[in-house]
Amino acid sequence: MEAEDAGQTYEFDQATAVEQGPTDGTYEMDVDAGWTVGPKPNGGYLLAAAARAGAAALAAAGSDHADPTSSTAHYLSAPDPGPAEIRTQVLRTGRTASQVRATIVQGDKACVDATFTMGTLTTDPDGPWWSNRVPFELPPIDECVKLPSSRGGDSMVVSIMDRSDLRLDPAVIGFATGQPSGRAELRGWISFADRRPVDALGLLFIVDAFPPATFELAQTGWVPTISLTAYVRAVPAPGPLRVRQAAQVVDGGRFDEICEVWDSRDRLVAQATQLAAIRIPEGLKPPAVRETRSY
Amino acid sequence: MEAEDAGQTYEFDQATAVEQGPTDGTYEMDVDAGWTVGPKPNGGYLLAAAARAGAAALAAAGSDHADPTSSTAHYLSAPDPGPAEIRTQVLRTGRTASQVRATIVQGDKACVDATFTMGTLTTDPDGPWWSNRVPFELPPIDECVKLPSSRGGDSMVVSIMDRSDLRLDPAVIGFATGQPSGRAELRGWISFADRRPVDALGLLFIVDAFPPATFELAQTGWVPTISLTAYVRAVPAPGPLRVRQAAQVVDGGRFDEICEVWDSRDRLVAQATQLAAIRIPEGLKPPAVRETRSY
């Protein structure tokens, strides 16, 4: 599972490392202060750590299924950086797929409850049998804008921006200067900052690494994820990945956001959807919808 | 939770009923032979039964959260019609949301593992604050085609077609006569056959009630769901619902399929995504892609 290059251990592997705990099926991790959004760890990072524990539990049960094909986490309570326990339960081991559950617990408080269907991902060199998705347009990486982890002053530090190299399409960075575009869509390039190759596990971080697409609608505070579901579809080819993240419906204090990840071969390697909470400031009018999806 | 009208108990409520089991947190259900696709129960039906047990467990823990805001099930092994146990675990009770897990077990074999974030759904009469989704075109219900539960001969009986009143857009029923359209999309109207009003719980069935959209690509056998995630966004207004189900990428023996459910007010009331397995017959060429989604 660990990506290593000439003995190098990458930041992502260190931060998601788990060790066998005192009882069967429990693992210990250190929630890393370097993978945070403000004071709290990023949701995709926690999902990846839970997946690593899940794969370890499957290995202990005799299964070599370690690629998270379908993953869902429900976020109950944000843990703090520091030690945490991951309690796993192997639900089933099968020939082509196995299922495992992993719960991140800190101080006896359940923080993240995740369930995985895992397998062994192989990638058909011929590409998908059928697809109606096409990769989106994105300016060359050099023309895109790197988001800093902090904009200085008393602004929140987003430390995951130092762990990843995220470059946004200049068309979608209005929010950074207080001028949201009115389209709930972010697009950009992403790699791990230390060039760790992105594998199936890494994709669980990638699908939740971008800022919320609703930032292009309105300046709101933190938008906590309620649940996150990710499908890993293929092993990414080397090189930076392209991510499109779009909110669809903001209703009743919640919004859904979809994410697509494309690799350098124009292969759709991951898809995700999340439901998150949003607090719209009293009386704030929504921007006009400039683009709708019709059929 | 039960929808009743002048003492009537609806089929859906009977089929998803759970009773307190012999130990705390366990419930007993009868997997109903009338909610099947071939010999096996429908996945959305099982998800709804698990949600009912989850809501009962939350009620026993002092929470009145009973509307499944975000639900995910992983399907491990299809149960048979007959008695089953649902083992629940309350993960957290909160002020605005609570989380609970429910596992359907039959003969000591875990069949469905589901996790729910539940709340109390209220619907803003003003509609969504912002949305880029628009309802799709659909011919009047009288011009749509009711799918029978059996086409006679030795064809598989799909008993959920007798529990629901499902009318497909005539443009997407090529598969029924062996002439798939080549577009992986189904659209139609749906109600419960006995006119039970569709509430949040009912939507968990609705999002998985349509035939697989891949039937419009190729004649394959059964496409077992690996996992199903559903977001309930608003309480549906009375009247038949409109459903659009579309497959996006068929790759590596798996496909993803999204679902949108709209009510009579043109409100998006539920969204779902599922990952399912598909066996493409050896050497079968895919139909040309006639429509792609660009950005």
C-alpha cells in the first residue's frame, strides 16, 4: 500500500499510517496536524486513514483486497490532531470484493464512521467500455493559480494546501478576492506536494481536497461535510490530475457537491459526491444561475 | 413513520415493518417476497427497511430523528424472502442530526450494511436557495408505458413492478423489445401502486426502483448493486414523481448510475448514486455515444 521511491516515505503515507492496536481489529493512528482545514483534519484525509486500517483488517483476515472501490464516510464529530483509534470490522471477504468497516474514535467519541467495498483495481488499457463523460477544459498548469495555505492576517490556515500542489483555473478564483463567479464550480490541477504517485488510496484524499464549490456562490463560513462517498474507477496514470468539483442544489441548509478526477490519459479515475451543511447569512440573496444542466 | 390513511396500512409499510428483537438494538423483519427482482429483494426496499430499524433504534435512544438525510448501503449478499434480523448501532445522537448503522443479517450472514445520517426534514416553501438542476422533459403520464412485472414465458418476475406504478417515457423503452437506444438513460413517472404518499423513507425505495439504465446500452444479465447512496433533499409534494436514472461510465466490469427524483412542484426531492457490477458479453461492442456531457 505504501508508495515508496528509493526509500523515500511520502507525507501522505506517514500521515495515514496505522499500527496494530492492543486488541484484534483495532489500529492506532496519529491524526496529523499537517492535513487540516483550520484546526480540524480534512475529511478526505480521514477517509484515507480509515481505508488503510480497513485494508489492514482485511489482510489480517486473509484477503488481499486493498483498493477502496466504493467508500462512504459519515462525519460525526471532528477529531483533533493527535492520537486516535480506528476500530475495524470485517463484514465479508469474497473472491472479487470484500467489505470492511472502520470507525475513527478519539477519547471514546466516534468521529468518522466509514464503510468500504474493496477489491484489487486493474485498469483496462483499452479505456472504459462506454462513457458519456468527457474531460473538461483547463488552462495549462502554469497558467493556473496556486492556493496558499494562508492568506496572512488572522485568516484560517488550510495546511492541506502545503501537502498538495493545487492550481485553480483562473476563471474560478473569484472567491479568493471576494468576487464569487456565481457558478458553483471549481476546476484545477492537483498533485501531492512531494510528488507521491496518486494511487487508489490517494484518490480518497484528492476527491475532498478542493475548497467547497459553494465559495463561488457566497462567502460563508465552514461547510462541514455530513457524508462523503467516493468511487475509484481506475488506477491513475502518472502526472497531475484534473479535478472538477461542482455544487448542484443548496436547499434547507445543505448542499450536494460532485467531484470528478481525470488523469493524464483522459481517464476518469474517481468520482465522488458529498452532502454538506451550509449556513446562508440571513437575507443573503443567491446569485443568478448562469448555467443549468438540461437533458 | 407509517403512512396511514383512514386505517389503511400500505404495502410498503407492511413490507418494511420491523419489530423489537430479543436483544437491545436488534429488530426482526420479514423480507417480503413481493418486493423482488427475480428471486431476490430489491436493494432500495432493503435500504428502506434498514432505515426503519435505524429510526427505531434512534427513538429508543431518545432521538426523534427519523428522516434519512444521507444513506449508504453496501450489499454483501442478497437475502432470500423470509425472516431476517436487523442489528443496529446508534453512533451519535445530536441536536439537528443523528447517525445510526443497521445491518440486515439472515442466517448469521451479513447481507446489507447501511449507515444513515438522520434528521427531521422540513421543506422550505420558497424552494432551494440555489440550484443548477432543472427538471427534465417527460411526456404526460398517460402517454408513458407501464412496465409489467413479467413478460411471460420464462422471463424473470420483477414483483416490485406490481408494488409501484412505473411509467417509462416511450423514448427509453427500446430495451424491452431488444432494441436499446444506445443512451444509458431512463426517465419516467412513479408512484406506489396503492397510492401510499411518498415520504423520506419511501424515497429510499424510489431511487432504486427503475430498471438499470445500462439496459439501454446492452442486453446483459442481472447487474448487482455494490453500494447505493441516497440523499433526501425535501419532502415530496403529493402526486406521481418523475425519475431520471442515468449510467455514466462503464469501466472494468462496473458502472455508476445517478438518479434524480422530482416532485409535482418541480422540486428535486432526492438524489442517488450507485455503483454496480456488469458483465459485458465477450466481444460485445459498445453502442456509439450519442450524447456526452460537456462543461
